[in-house]
Amino acid sequence: MYKLELFPFGFHRLSPNKIVAISESGDYIFLTQEELYLLVHQPSKLNNELLADLKSKYFLGEINQPGLTRLLASRIAEKKETILSGPSLHIIVTTLQCTHSCRYCQVSRSLDDKGFSMPIELLDKVCETIFESPSQTLAVEFQGGDPLLRFDLLKHAIERINIINKIEKRNVRFIVASTLHQLNDEMCAFFKNNNVILSTSLDGPKGIHNSNRIHYGNDSYEFTVKGLDMARRKIGYDSVSALMTTTRQSLQSPEDVVDEYVTQGFNEIFLRPLSLYGFALRNPTKISYSVKEFTDFYRRAFDRILFWNNKGIQIREVTASIILNKILSTFDAGYVDLQNPSGFGLAVLVYNYDGYIYPSDEARMLTETGDNSLRLGKIGDSLNSILSSNLAKRIIKSSLAKFIPGCMDCAFNKYCGPDPINAFSQFGFMEAPAFWTKHCIINTWMFEFFFALLEKNEPEFIALANAWAKPNHLH
Ligand code: SF4
């Protein structure tokens, strides 16, 4: 008779007698309390079908099967591939100039260019540093302020990167995050010729959008929709995606927010909670809310998304895709916020107009409030020195689930990990117990929510979940 060996796994109780168990490979299985007990104490007593399922998902194997452990190791390595192949997302903040003063804006913004845009010599250095990354795939994202207000810088950087890439031959994608208010024919032609994707903010219908995104004529919505239409006509229908930020104004109207995305012809919506970093902290009571209020909003918005999909209108929620990709796919799409070790610094770098490099957008926003402790280095420093800096090492160490209270014994740590930047901005130190952080509280809820849906095993949802989990949907 062969002997069975139990591999390490975690489990999380969804209800008194329903448990989700997750193996080291990230495969999951739903178990009753009795099945969990037998798995740990007397696995040979489990029924043959369940036993075969558990073996195929790396919960247990026969003793002396080195092939199986090698297979498990390669499955784990496969999932870490995107995060360990060098910085692949390079965010360039060319200017802080912006014509909006949104309630939740995390940076100070300026109508004035003096000292708030990146000098061209620094921009050239950024373009060279990007290619020091060994990653074959590079995404270069321009943020602000509104980068269209300094189209000259944007154009210069894209042209420079294209010249360098004639020799490097990497797979480079360009993304421009903008309100679209300044979009014109010249820009559209340039973006079309250079395969540039636009990303804009649309917080919902006119009333919600204009109350969040303050513009002098109270007309932010009108101009964004006009820009959207122009981009679709002149660059291509799929050239623009949008994301929304949930504020107190949105909480009562999740259905209206989703319906606005359907009306505007989007096939995806990213329901994001508010990040209270940097300058957004000035306004917390007017715009913020509890995690419970956000999850209630999310649940209702998600139901509305399912409603539209059932009617044949395909619209996908991005957070759901990220979580489902983690749970259902063997290939991780590399979403930086949910990595262990953290993607901040390892996979993403932010080159700020002020001449410094930061591990994430949130880290550079702290600087705007006077806290410079999350600077990785100066623009022009070698990538090697940035990635081996003490700060980079500290971020990596404090983002390893095995070192952080809460994460070390969390069943979801195969899909998620601590967020040291979020811990730092909330509590002033990166090693704060994960369960103190908003990042953890929201993600725990998300994993519970989606596992509960998967457990119901309804064919329509399972088909949708598998389609949304495909990594090529995510970037
Ligand atoms: S951050 Fe929270 S949900 Fe994520 S692995 Fe850590 S403890 Fe689990």
C-alpha cells in the first residue's frame, strides 16, 4: 500500500461547513469540515474522486515522487514569472499641469509650468533607463497632471523610445492617462501612428462625474465625453479605456455608474475604491467612506454588471478579472498591487517630474505632502543601483507574506501579499500587520466574495469567470 504525503496548504472558512483550501500551486478546492479533517489526519479515507482531485491540485502526493515536487516548483515559478522578469511598467510623470482640481486628487496640480514639468534632459535619461530593464515587454505610461498639456514632452519621449527600440527590439506599449479635454487632430494622428492607448477617468453619469472632477465651467463630463468620441473616431474605437473612482457621491448610485459605462459603449469598468494618499487627505470627510460602504457599493454594481451580461451586453469588471485570474489561471497577469513579493519597484517604476524615481504612484504622491522617504533614487541613476538600494530591499522584504503578521498564515497569500506602501502611508512603517491595512481588508472581502460565487457553481457565472480570468484581458 502506497503512503500519502501532505503538502503545505492554507484554508479559509466561507461558512460554518464550507471551507476553501488553497495549495502552494494556487489551486483551490471546496471542502466540508469533515473532509478537511480527513485530509489532514487520514487522507486515505477520503473517497477516490476527491483524493484524485486533491492529488492533481498538489494538496498531497505519494511519498518519494520527486517528479511531482519538481512539477509543483515549476507551477509556482510560472506564477512569479511576470513579477521577477524586471520592471515592465514605467510610469513617467511629465508634468503636474492640469486644468482640474478633483476632490480626490492625490497630487498638488498647477496651471503654471514653472518647476512642474520634467526638463528634456531628464526625460532623455528616463528613456535610456527604461531599456536597462531586462524585461522583453515594456509598458510606458504617461501620467500627470494631464500629460496632454505638455504634448511636446510626450511626443519627444515616444519618439526617443522608438529610436532606441530600433536596436533593442522590445515589445513596447504606450499608454497616456488624460482627461482628454485637450485632445486635438495632431495628437490623434500621432497616437494612431504610434499605437498609443488612452486611459481616461469617467466617474459615472454627469452629476457624479462633475461633482468629483472639478473643472472651472462645471463641464468636465462634457469635455471628456467629447474627447472620447474624437479618440474613437480618429484613433480607433478601442483606443480609449476608462476608470472610475468611487467617492461618497457614488455610493448611492452603483447602477447609474455601471449604466453610464454601458451607454458610453465601454466593454470594461474598473470599480476602484478611493485611495486617501497625498493631497486627497485634505478632504477625507467629504469624499471618503468605510470599507463596508465600498463593498456594499461594489456588490450592487457587480450585480448590475451581471444583469447587463445576461442581457447580452458584454461588460467586464477589472477588479473581478484580476482576482479571478489569480484564482483560475495558471498564468499570473502580473497586476502589481497583488504580488508577493511586491511589484512596487520590482515590476513598476515611477519617474517623476521632480527628478526622482519612486516605487509606485502612491509613493510619489506622499512626496507632494513633504514626505520624501520613498524615493528610490534620482533620474539618471542606473537601474541596478535603484533596484539594489536599501529602500528597494526593504520594500521587497516587507512585502514577503512569510514575514508579515496576518499574511504569513492567510490562505489567500498564494494570490496576494502585503502592500508595504499602503502600510507606510497609513501607519508610517512598512511592516505593519497586514490586517490593519485597507489593502488587506478590501482584498480579503474580494476573495471571499468571488470564492462564494464560484462555490455556487452556476454555469453562467463559471463561464463568465473563466473568460474574465484570461491574462490577455489584463495589463
Ligand atoms: S494582504 Fe491580507 S488578504 Fe492579502 S495575503 Fe496578506 S493577509 Fe491575506
